[in-house]
Amino acid sequence: MPDTSATDAVRLLPSPAAQAERLIELGVHEVAGISAEDVRAFAERGGRNGVLLAVHPDRAPASALAPLLQRDDKPGFVVTDMPDVDSFAPTAIELPDAPLYFVAGLDRGDRMSNWSPEEALPALDGEGRSPLVLTEGIHWVLQQPAVLERNRCFMTIGSRLRKANGTLDARTPAIWISNGTGRDGRERRNAPKVGWCWWGNRHTWLGFASAAGREGL
């Protein structure tokens, strides 16, 4: 059975031109060192309905994008025990070699809720799909906040942290909604949250966001 929530989310993505204006409004182009004119021109040249306009993580890291998220008038944040969030880089994924690119065929991965990252990655590979990297997930929520729902949030396992000894860190990044407990603080209840989960753990409320492909110009 198709994942209708994810299908609806893709259909309702703003146009590339509207996404460009949203990024400019938020100042993402300044973070990335790209002129507003270049962002608009890129969206106009290569954009089509149903694709997500993304800035390469080398230009706009997760730590700079997360605070731009908003839900219930509360800004997004990165959990306190993830100070190395920007070290979680695309792993076994080739992003377009360009400051701006498009992500096509988004899927929130609800059907994989209660799977572990260890289980989800080979399944996505077998379907010819690519897991989203963390910054792509943040871009998706920036453009379409409604894609982040309670009990229907998602992981972005295309980003991993490789340790000095060459092995991969067991943490895997995710985006969900804070309950305002623990170190998050009560004032952050319902705020968008960038955090992590263990590679081998399952969570009923986390799917695995993925894409059909990526396109540069």
C-alpha cells in the first residue's frame, strides 16, 4: 500500500521559485555565501514541481539551519549532546558537486517506523532509493513544516560520523518534535528538534526519509 502521507507531502511542496524565496527570507543564502539572484536563477533554470531545493551541507551546515526551523512559534534546536552535529557527513552518497541542487522523489518513510537504521538502510538500497542527509531533512521541514508530525517524524541516515579510527559512530541523526523533557527544557516543548538515535535501535515514531535521486545543473 502506498504511503499516502508522504505522497501528499511531495505533491504539496512549494514551487522551486517559492522555495528560493523562502531560503532568501530566512537568510540561508547569506549563510551559504550565495547571492539571492543566483538562488532565484537556479530555481528558475532547473526547477520543477515536486522537487526540493537544497543547499550543499558544505555551504550551509545543520547547526546553522536547525535554528531556522519553527513550530508553534518555537525555533528549532540541536540537542545539547550533539555538539559535533556538523561532522555528520554524507556517507556512501554522492551529492551534486554544486552549492545548490534538487532532491527528487521525497518519501518520509512512515512504512519503516519501528525499524532500526541497520535494517532500513539495506531495504532502501534494494529499492534504489537514497536516504536523506541531515541538511536535506532540515530543508524539507523548512519548506514544508507540516511534514514533521507527532508520531510521524523521521531519521536522516545518509549522514554519519566517521571516527578517527575509521569506524562509524553508532549515532544516527533524526528530526522530531521535542516533548520539553530533560535537557531540552519545558520552554522547548513542541519545538523542532535535531537529535540522534542508536544505529541498532527501533522507534515507533521515526520513519526513514529518502529520495529517488538528486539533480544539479
